[in-house]
Amino acid sequence: MTIDVSALRLLALDVPGVARLADHHGSGLPTSRCALRVFDDRVEIDIVLAIPHSVTGTGDRLRATLGGLLAGRPLHITVEDVERGE
């Protein structure tokens, strides 16, 4: 099953608690590092958490929203920053 990365990004942005996907431009990280990465054994997403949402609750909502589209791969979530949200 091919994973539609663009669709995952859009769905993730609609999850309460996700202020935005992390922006790695200008961070000194390799340019291949983007906020959503698909590997054979997992999917990784880097987010900016919206205050006052919890890390746990936001992670649960992301997994519930995206889980069915990951072809059985686990979702690894990294909170890169926190900012005022909704």
C-alpha cells in the first residue's frame, strides 16, 4: 500500500493540538529532514504542539486520525516546539 504523504500532512493539521508541522528550514538539519517521513517500518511526524493541549491527548488524536492510512506502520511523534494555539 502506497502512503499518500500529502493527505497525511493535511489530516494532521486538522487534529486538535497540532499548531503546525515543524519547520526544519534554517535549523542546520539536513535538507532531507522534513516534518513527515515514511519508512518501511514506521512513520515519523514532527509537530508544534498548541497550548493548552496535552502531548498525550494530541498524540492519541494523531494516531486515531492517521492510523488507518499507515499500512500497519506505527506512528512516531516528536514535539519540536510549543506555541499558543486555538
